[in-house]
Amino acid sequence: AQTVTQSQPEMSVQEAETVTLSCTYDTSESDYYLFWYKQPPSRQMILVIRQEAYKQQNATENRFSVNFQKAAKSFSLKISDSQLGDAAMYFCALYGNKLVFGAGTILRVKS
Amino acid sequence: NAGVTQTPKFQVLKTGQSMTLQCAQDMNHNSMYWYRQDPGMGLRLIYYSASEGTTDKGEVPNGYNVSRLNKREFSLRLESAAPSQTSVYFCASSWGGSGTEAFFGQGTRLTVV
């Protein structure tokens, strides 16, 4: 079975500051991949960042980075220098033999 | 390049009616997925097709059926709609295998009254 848990229904951050979104997961697959997707009000699903489980190095994409703790099955997303355009729903996702998502975290950015 | 196309975008059904949500992708992807999105529940996997000719149940398959018509098309059928099936439905596709990005359709907002 594959499960993804996002324990923060909603988070707020001041513009230009840093925020971390949490995600824990469980899978019996030895080879798997983790993702963060962004969903703005338009409902479009946008890939933010991906992490291969076999790689120890944490993935980064510009202002977005992850903290991947394989033993703890934790995969958090850090957004640096937050911008108003970062306001959205963020989903953590796991691919083992299928793609499953968490419940999502609404991120609000205050100006 | 259209990507993933879902039809219709909006639909209102009466309880007990049936309908089929259509999904087509033009990226030659192997895997296709159907999700439903409800407030506080995230995206829950209904059914998926890892490759043409195969389909498997996801987390919430009850009340739904799927058909992988060919490599491009993956339809979702509600045989007898219920108010609990009011949701936003997303179709997605990917190359399958490991680590590949999933591409999503624009979603279908379905209301069952």
C-alpha cells in the first residue's frame, strides 16, 4: 500500500519569508519517487519538484527545495523568498507503482 | 500540443443517471489515471491504467468503471450517479515507470442532485 499524509491543512507566510510544508509517506516499494505539485485557483496541476528515493542529495528548483529524510519517510518542501504568486494548494505525491496524493496544504502569502 | 483533454468541463446529473467522462492524451503516454478532488481530502485515486489493456482499482473505486479504449483514451463511467459522487474529477497521464511527471487535464466539475 502507498499512503501520503500532509498534516497541515493551511499555512501562512509573509512575503519574502521562508515557509516549510510537511509531508510523510509510506510505501512497501524499494524504488519510488516523490513529488510536490502546486494547484492555483485555476485548478491547473503544476509540478514543482521531484525527488528520486535512491538519491541522497535533496532536490532544488530555484526557490523551492526539499528535505528528504528516507529513514523517517519524510519529504518536506521549503519555499524561500515567498512571493504572492506562490499562494496555492500544494500536494505531496508518491509514485511506487501508481501515483497517490496527500490531502493538500493551502498556502496563503501575506503582503 | 493539447496534452490531456477532458470532457465535459461541467456536468449536472440527477441521482440515478449515468454518464461517461472522457479523457484523451496525445503524448503517447503509457499510464493514465482518474482522480477525484474533494475539500480536505486531496486527490484520491479512483482507477488507473499502467499500460494499454490493463486497469486497476485505486483508493475509491466503488460506483465507477473505467475503459482503456486504446493508448490515447481512458474513460470513467458512473453507472448510477449518487450525491456522494459530487466532486471535481481529474484525468492524468504519464510515461509510467519511475519518476515521470504526470500531466493533468483541466478537470470536470460534476454535481449530482
